[in-house]
Amino acid sequence: MVSVVQNVAIDCADAYELARFWSGVTGGPLDPGDGPGSREVQVTPAQGPVLYFNQVPEPKTVKNRLHLCLRPETSRDREVDRLLGLGAALVADHRRPDGTGWAVLADPEGNEFCVLRGEPEREPAAADS
């Protein structure tokens, strides 16, 4: 027997607004029953688990112990630019001159996530680490 990941839960100060950001990132819709002021909001990407945003009173205080890694359909650099335009912030840049590497961004509430090279940029035997 095994367990299946049902969702990834993200604690936040404003569930609806943070879910709107991640809806823009993933292209997944918000749950139709969720709206401004909702304390629990879901985003359902076409691929991968549901993103579940849970409003909590305490602020984020330290680096995430768990984070999302995104593989864009386009180039990594184009996706980084798009996400910065949505409100993300660049935390650390691990992109290398040879085109390998990744970028660490933070969402509007400071939750870190990585943007890996896009599928078209990857060589069959290459890894992103």
C-alpha cells in the first residue's frame, strides 16, 4: 500500500490573494466557491497536486523547509521574467553562463520556489542541480 499526495498545503496571511498569484503561475483555476475573504482557497493545476492555501494568523519567519520546483513550458529566463511581473521576487540566482542552473524566487508572502530550465532547454542526459 502507498499514500497519494492529495494537495500541497501552504499557510499564508491572505489565502485568496496568494492563491490568485499561484493561479497565475500555474494557469490552474481557483475553486469556484472561493473568493475574497475566503480563509481556505484551492488552485487546481492541470498537472500535479492541488495547491491548498490556508490562512493563518502567524507570519512566515524562516526559510521554507519544503518548496515547489517549477519546470516551465518556455525558457527558464522567460518564465522568471513572467513570474517577476506577477509579483514574485528574486531570492537567489543559480543560473550559470552555460545555461544550466536555476533561479530561486519568492511569492508575494515570501515562500521560496525554484524555476528550473524549461523542457526545450534540457539535454536528455543533463540535470538541473
